[in-house]
Amino acid sequence: MLTTEKVWEEFSGGLKQFILKRIPDETQAEDVLQDVFLKIHARIDSLRDQERLPAWVYQIARNTIYDFYRTRQVALLPQDMTYLPDDPFEDVVAELAPCVKHMVESLPTDYRDALILTEYEGLSQKELSEKLGLSFSGAKSRVQRARGKIRQMLLDCCHFEFDHAGRIIDYQPRCECCAHQRC
């Protein structure tokens, strides 16, 4: 039988780090962690599939962090935060952006150009095929291969945790080069 104590033993350390990345004040982060476990305790009987426990726990944590910022004045935000995003977990994507940019730049020219033109400059794959003089299926293939290479580089670089919708909720670098770049 799943208990709050078991969830605490398994997740409290990781959750605290997860929260501290989003709420840098240790005391406030500890308060949010306690709120998360109060919610887990109150709702633990509603979890039907224990295999979904990590996603469920981190979703509660994300919602609690969101509530934390939503209920406070903007003046209480850390000084280096210029805005509060609609989704407080956009910071994971923002943290990964420089690393992804570096990975895109390291792709072979054909793949790099295809990805930049479609993902960053907004060309459709049809427009890409015309611009590069490729067949439409050739352009689609090139973009898909470039995405696949970036995906593999990210998976080689970091261990990712996902929520139930497949969004990244946290990551940990696997190698020294990743830890150095924090990507």
C-alpha cells in the first residue's frame, strides 16, 4: 500500500531540489515542499496507477509552485526575474536553449540549415524544399533527421523527467561537458 511516508522517502530530496530551482529562497522552498506533501497526503487515495506516481508527484509540485507565485505580489519575486511566465516551468526550456543552440550549430551543414530555416525562421517544409532545391519528401526527411540528431544529443547529454503530458519537468546532466554548460 502506498503511503505518504513512502512517497516522502522516495521523493523529498529530488522535490526539494526541483523546488529550489524555481524558488531560490530556502525557507520558502521548504514551505512549498511541505504544501506539496500536504496535497499528496490529502489526495494519495486518488492515484489509481502507481506507475504514474513520479509524474503525479511532480505535477502537484508544479501546481504548488505556480500557486506560490500567483498568490504573491510581483515585488516578492527574486530580483533577477524580470517576469513570471504563464507556465513557471518554462525555465527548464530556457535553461536548455543555449545547449540546444550549441547542438544545432554542431550539426552537419545540411541538417543545421534545414532545422534553422524551419524551426527558427518559420519556413514550411514545402518552402524549404523550394529554397534548397530538394523534393518535398527530401526536405521533410532532412528536417526529421536533424530533429532526431538533436533529440539523441539531448538524451545522451541529460536524463530527463517528464510529466503526464510529455513535457520536461526536470533534467540532470549525465556528463561533465553537460554539467559545465548546464544543458
